[in-house]
Amino acid sequence: MRMLKEAVYRLLVLSGASWVDRRLNRRKSLVLLYHGVDADTVSPVLNFGGQHVRMQRFERQMRYLAAHYCVVPLDQLLNGTRGVDAGKPLAAVTFDDGYRNLYFFAYPVLKRLALPATVFVITDSLQSGRPRWWDRLSAMVASTQSSTVRVPVQGKEHWFRLGTLAEKQAALRVLARELQGLPPPQREALLARLAVDLGVKEPMLPTSPPLTVSQLREMAADGISVGSHGCSHDSFLHLSRAQLLAELTESKGVLESVLQRPVPWLAYPYGDFSTDVAAAAREAGYRGALTTIERLNDGIPDPWAVRRMGVDDTMTLACFIVATSGLRDVLKALLRVCRSWRSPFVALVSDWSKRRRAAYVRDRGQV
């Protein structure tokens, strides 16, 4: 299926269909969402979900972006000004979580191509230097020699097989959802139990660490914007209003103290937000906030619900071109329409088949 998709994407690029859609959508703005950028391919368990894009793939994407879009900072995106590239659609580049590999692999590419970008930082990780919980979880599952493990999921004990790559990835999908929904103390307790049950020692595990303060300062001094991604990366929907305001104001204050400059942008952790969350962000002094809604922005975006298109390491250049042009959304809409028409048709054929079979049995009985 993946090879078929890639063939279709390449055909759409070669036929010029993606160019047509990019021209049709030139008044819409594109905001890209990355997480990490690494030197080369990483273990599919450690790089669960393909969050870390290999550097060569990232550079090809940035070169394409520089050639076909007017790449601007987020503030300019809200102003809607295109500068010298008036005929090109607007685009912005963002990174969530503040991984250290950005300093070594994404930052040099952006610098060579003179492209602006914004890094959204989790301030607890910045200050402690400790890897995020999902990276610790992936490292545990990737490193274990255990073939099974028993873990409580939604109050019930579940056994997970870990003998193969596919089994480890399937376990991670369930465990990540479970841990994401837990309060931080319970999450830490479950991670500690997992380390024991899996027979691994956390400090020895290969994980992707966060940026250091000095690296962040250097990038910011060289034109990379910095935004808040909260203190703890807990979902804002799980917090009381007092807790939410504390997260918003404290993370903003820490970053402004480190950088000695305003931090006007926020990225909602996990993309979770509501009208109340947006109102709290406005009250905390932010200018705008970014979501994980996978769409282009119609003209000048809603400053509190800026849409972003996620990029992971499974996205080839052809897929990237089709997705950023807006053509992928068209294909998805057509597929939904086909499925909606297909269901009644299949039901009609099935009913007709049953009727024919019943008639055949009846006729045979009368012979």
C-alpha cells in the first residue's frame, strides 16, 4: 500500500497536479510542524511515529519550501504580508518539544537557506535536561530483552508481547495513550514500574535529550524564534483554570528570562485546546497559539487556532509536495465521498445477492 501511495504521489507531482493546487491555494498559508531532525535513520521503536526526520530528507523539504513559498516568521504570517515574494503562498516552519538534535541538524540547514523558524520549548525539560516521558517509554521498550510485560491499562492488567518489532510498536501505541491520560505522579510511578518489569536502567537508555539553555540562546540570537510549549507538556484540557494560568505564565516567564526578549507564541501540548484555553492564553499575554489541525490556513489564520501540517520521517519529497499543495486534502475528501457512495451500493448488491440465492433455493425445492 505504501509503494502504491508513493507511485500515485509521484505521478501527481510529475503531471503538474500539485503545482495547480499550490497555485489555487496561494492565498492560503502553510505552517509545518516538525519535532526532531536527526543525522540518519533511527530505530523505528526509538523513533516511534517517525517524529525525528532524517537530515537529508529535511534539507530537501526546506529547499523545496524556499523555492516555492515565501517563508516568514509567525508574526508576519498573521500580518499577511509577503514582502518581495508577492506571488508565492506564505509558509512558516515550526518545531515542537525543543529537541537537542535541532541544534545539530535542523539549525544549520535553516541557517544555510536563510529560513526563519520557531521552536516551541517545554520549560521543565529545558531546565532539568531530562528526556520527555514518551522518549523514555520508547527507549525502555526498544532496549528490553523481555518478550512480554504486564501493564495496567484503564484499571485492568494487560499482557503485551514484545518479541518482534511489530509487537513493540503495537504495545507503544497503547501504552503512550495510557500514559498521556495519567496525572504526572501516576505517570512517573508507571514508568518506574515499567523499568523494573522490563529489566532496564533508565539512565543508561538511548534517548533524545532537550536543547540546553546555551544552545537555545545561540539559536535565538541567530534569528530562530522561541515559543512556549507549556512547563510540563500536560494537556491543557486536564488542568484547572488556576493550573492552566500557572503553566502559561510560568513557561512564558522562564523563556523570557532566559532569552531576554518577549515570547508571544504558544503551541498547545498534544494540540489540545478549547475556547477557555485560548482565552487563558490571551490573558497570559500570548499573541497567538498553534494547533495540530492538519489543514492549510484560509488567508490570515485565526491567531488562537493556527493550523499546522505535521511532517514525519515516512513523508517522502513527493508526499511532502502533494500534502503542502493542499492536493492531499482534496484526495482525502474524494475518498470519503467514494466510501459514502460505496456503502449503499455494497448493501444493495448484497441484498440483491441474498434475494437471488433465496429464489434459487426456493426454485430448487419446487423441482
